[in-house]
Amino acid sequence: MRRLDWPERLAETVAAAEHKTFGDTYYCAVFAADCELAMTDNDPLGALRGLTQAEAEAAIAPLTLRDKLVERHGEPIHVAFAQRGDWVTRDNDGQLAVGVCLGQHSAFATDDGLEFLPTLEQIEAFRV
């Protein structure tokens, strides 16, 4: 369940992420998890927090990132139905990347910082 002040907390988390260095321990799933944590007080990473991306992938194997999203958030929805704060997926050079819907655009963590891409051009979304 989202907090009453989730819109402000989501905005603060996105603003703070714009100044973070993305890399081995701060990658797309961590950014999306930080947003969910801010909105709900529930950490979707749990014991995976603090692990590198490779360590986290090994810890959930044989499941994929998408499998974990379905496990946590249920079946995906079409991106046209995504609402602010929902997780959104995209293809990042053959790998699944997750970001957060901000409305018409979704934010994704990249090597160059946050990238804001049209939500409707992404693959699918998951309710938070």
C-alpha cells in the first residue's frame, strides 16, 4: 500500500537519483526499488540490497528479473495503463531494464545517470 505522501517521496527519490553514479551496485533495479521503498516503506530488494548486479542475478537464479517482477507485482500490464510509480521494463541492448513510470515518461538508471524515455515505447509495466 502506498503512503499518503508517496507523490512527494517519489519526486524526492527521482531528484536524488539524478545526482547518483550508476554502476555495479547502483543499477536499474536498485533505482526502481528505491522508488518503491520511498512510496510504500517496503523494500522489494530485501536481502539483495547491497549486492552487485551480478551477485543479485546469481542469487535469484534460475529466475530472471522478469520472473521476480511477476512474483512480486503480479502479471504485467500494458504500458498504456501504467501509473506514476509503477515499474516499467524496456529492452536495453538485449537485457531487460526496469525503470519507474512518471507519467508520459519513465525514468531509467543508465551509465550516464537517469534517462527519461516515453512510457508508451516501453515493453510492459508492473503495478506498485
